[in-house]
Amino acid sequence: MKKTSLLFFAGLICSVLSLKAYGSEPVPIESVKVVSPDGRVCLTVDNDVKLTYSVTFDGRKVITSAPLGFEFQDEDPLCDSLEMTASPIVLKRDKWTPVVKNRHAEVDQSWRETKLVFREKRGEWREMEIEVRVSDEGAAFRYHLFDGATIRDRRVLRELTGFNIPASSQAYVAEYDGRYHSAQEGEFIKKEVSSLKDDTLAGLPFLVELEPGLWTAITEADIDNYPGFYIGGNPEGKLKTMLAPLPGEDEDGIKARFDDEITSPWRVILVADNPGKFIESEWIRTLNPPCAIEDPSWIRPGMSAWDHWWSGEVKMEMGVIKEYIDLASEEGWPYMLVDWQWYGENNRPEADVLTPAPQIDMAEVIRYASERGVRIWVWMHSGDANRNDAYKRAFPLYEKWGIAGVKIDFMDRDDQYTVNWYRRVVKAAAEHHLLIDFHGAYKPDGIERTYPNLLTREGVKGGEYNKWTGRQNSAAHNVKLAFTRMVAGPMDYTPGGFLNVKPEDHVGQSPSLVPNTRCQELAKFVVYESPYTVVCDHPNHILGQPGADFLKIVPTVWDDIRFVGGDPDSYVYVAKRSGEQWFLGVINGSNARDIILDTPFLREGEFTISYWADGKNPTDVVRKDMKLKPGKPVKVHLAPSGGYVAVISPVK
């Protein structure tokens, strides 16, 4: 009998045992094991002296005997001396159609799940539930906390969830200068897990190579009425959950408050033999509720021009805005983003998000854009949006004006209050048919399934850093982003800088230089995920230049995605399908290399391939068309900090 079949029957046995234990008189049990449909992923919860869990992949250890539970203010911890009962382990399937096709036109996900109930053996007999789901892509669990016997405002001081992994594992760690008050715009630095100290605050997703052929990425899904989490460490590899504290609290203070019940986000542990599998995964979005917008037909992704990045300083003038509208129209993009200072000074008590600055005729901007098939987005500072609930008055006005979407900036937090604010804003925007792009934002959590009007967000060290000497983005960073930050969901990197130079020739200046080749810049439009993609450069640097033709045809949403080659330390090669065409994107690291691009996604038949490849200089583009047969490898030379894009079309 095959190994998979044996594991399948083992899962059925677990189900039977759970059924026996979960009758009208639940029988306490000490251990529960949940196995993925393909039998490769297994999560085990043990309730012996302490409450712990472990995760394996093909029998290899991913997480070993890691703690679960909570510490509260003025209450005993909830982590030991508990009775555990379990509901039946059942096989579930969720086949759903995304409103916005980030990665796939259709999603079909199966998993096994159970619900574990824990009750104190003494004291107040408090209860806690842990819901467990295990799919072929990884394990996930979340907590439900309820009222105790004492009527009170319950306060979470610490979530005890741990992630115990071998100390010698190699992790990609992003640490943020502002601790819990941060725009989450860090670099993912490769280091041994043993180097993570008690005061480390590592952002998510947390990518780890445990051993050759065994990878995990730890993150969270469906964050609602609960703070975001980070990872702290110690030299033994016993990683811990670090929750963002409420405003005014220090790192040891209150993290969450509730007086009825509360549900944590899903703690997601993706596992695979190759980190590229995480790029294809829909598990994070599937863990979120279905679309909550009754009629989402108005939600339309697409490319956008942008009036701010190139200049180094805002030029909030009618002539400049019209230049960028013309760029969007010429390139066939549906949007143009009018950035900060369109309503004058921002983040001040007198800032008015309802009234354009004196030099801006918003009615004329919208009319001019509409005549050219372009719609307008506008920028808002979060402080101006939140002050006196201004966004509640602004959103219906923007809808009346004909605004398409709003970019909201500078939240720089993910505590419980801020998480709830995100939800309120996204819901209010949906009520007025407005799209959303969050900047100064925390990582995605899959909410775009529930509220697909949230097209993208920042929370990434993106293109704007190329404006500053010593802070610019390296090609190595650009490669790592595909395997780390992007795993969580869309990221508004703002690609498209066409003033390309060698890394050693980069200086911070205005207009901004970009320390990678033109073709790497083009490849970001394929590899990076962002249904609303904001192009950063000035019209004079794009129109008529090599590569501008590619920006006319590359989509921002996709029917299928395949990771085909690379790793976080060298290059990344991703293929994405739109209709019958496949778009190939390769982002190379700092060293030149020759690679073979396989095309296993092609069916039988004849195809043409149109490609844009690195030339001698960073701004050079080698542009060719040729015939291609399935199975025939494509040889590509990648310059240092280089890239490659191609479009494969069937011959009709």
C-alpha cells in the first residue's frame, strides 16, 4: 500500500476516535493529530502537562513541541491544567472564484479540520477553543476566547504561541527600526535562527530553510479585532509570538481587550520542499471569509500613472497632473494617482480632505481624465482621514466626483485599534464604490478575498528607496521580496523606474536613478503581485523608450501562476497566464548568470515568443520575436542586477 494511502486511513482513524470522544458526553483526550488530504502535512496537538503542538512535512520536523495559550492581566495563564475534547476531523473543500484574480481565476482548496475545546480543571473553569485546519500547503490554527465566570473587561498580555525550529535553520529576517510603530519597510536578511535574540522583533512572513528541501513560511490570515504579530527569538530556536501593544502600552503591556469573546487571526505555517510553492499558494486568502460586497462588479484592477516619485518634490499643479493623465492614456492604463498636497497641507488640524487646494480644479482634472479614458485616484493622510471621522464625509463626496480609489498613508501601526480602523475604512469605501491602496501599512492577511476593493498595499521596501543614496534597493533584495513579503499578498512596490544604472553608479538624486537594468524593472510587473500597479516614472522617461511597449500589454491580474525556477539567494522565475498568453518574468540577483527557462506549463502546439532581454548597458533592451515549441528550453543571459520578460502566444 502506498504511503499516501496509509496516511489517509490514519486520518480516518483519527476522525473515528474524535467521534467517539465527542458524543453527548465529551471524553477528555490528550492528543489530536490532523493530516492534510495528501498525507504530507501533519499538525499534532498534545495536552499533557503543558499544551503544545507540532508540525511535520513528509515525516520531517517543522515545528516541535511548541507552546499554545495565553497570559492575561489579573488572571492566571490559560495554558496548562486543561481538559481537551475534540470535534470530528472532517474533510472540507472551498471552491471559489476571486473577484480580483491575484494568482488564479479559480481557487479549489481542500483541507481537514477539527475544533478543540479546552476547559480549566480548577478556578473559574474558563474555556478556550482552537480551530485547526491542515491543507496540502500547510497548517493553520486560531484561538477563540470567551467570557469567564467573573464579569469584566479581559485583557491579553501575551499570546504564548511558539514556533520551535532547529537553531541552525536559515531564516530571512526583517527587523523594523520603529519596533511596533513602523511602515514595515525592511529588508529580509538571511541569518541563522540562533542569532535571533529575546528582543528581536521580526516581521512576517518569516521564511525559513530548515534543511535542504524543507522550507516553511510563518504568517497570519484574517486579522480582525486583534493585533498583528511579530516573531521574537532565543539562541535555541524557540521562537515566540510578539503582539503589537495597544497605544500607550509598552511591550509588556496590554495587547488586546475584550468583554464578550474574541477570535485570533489564523497562525499560518506554510510548508514545502521549495519556497517557490509559497508564491503560488492561495491558502492565506482561502482562510478569510468569502466576499462581503453584494455586487462587486464595479471593482476593476489595472495600471496607474503617478505624479510624485520621479520629481523628489511634489509639483501639485494642473499642468503636471495632465501630463500624467496623458501618459496613462497613451499607455492604455485605466488610472492616474494624484498624490499628496492635492488638498493642501496634510497632517494638520486644519487639513481638509473635502476641499482641493486653490490651484487644483478637481472637476477639470476628472473631466480631462474621463475624456481620455482614465479615472482618478487621490491620496489621503490617515490622520486627516480619521480626524472627526472625515473619511465618512469624504467617501460619498469622492463617489459623487467620480473618483475611482483612495490611497491612504502613514498608519504605521497594527495594534488592535488600527486593525479595526482598516476594516471600517475598507467597508466604508466599498459602500461608496471606492478602491483602496494602503501605504504606511502592515502586511496583507488575505482580507482582499472578503473586501476585494482593497486592491493592494505597501508594507514593503519598494521603489521609493531608490531616491536615497545608501538606502536604495539591491537586486538581491528585489529577488528576496518574491519569496518573503509577497507570499502574504499584494505589494505596491511602485516599479517602472527607467533611469537605470549599475549599482556602483547609483546616487540619490532627482529625478531618481534605479540600480538595476531596464529588463529587471520590466520583470517586476510580472513577478510582483499588485492588481493595482502604480508606475513610478515621469512620462518623458517612459514614452518612446525601450520597454514602454511591454508596459502597454502586461496585465495586473492573472488566470494562473507557476513558479518555475530560482531561490531567494539567486534569482526568481515566474510564469503567469492571462487568457491564452503566458507572461514570463525573471528577476536576477547581483551576479550575472546564464539560465535555461523551462516551459512545463505549455500544452502541445505552436507558439511565438516575444522577449525583452538585457543588453550591454542597464538601459539597453534586446527585443526579439521567434517561434517556440513546447518542451524546447529558452536560453537566457542575465546581466548583474538584470532581468528578462517574455510573452508566449499560441499560433492560430
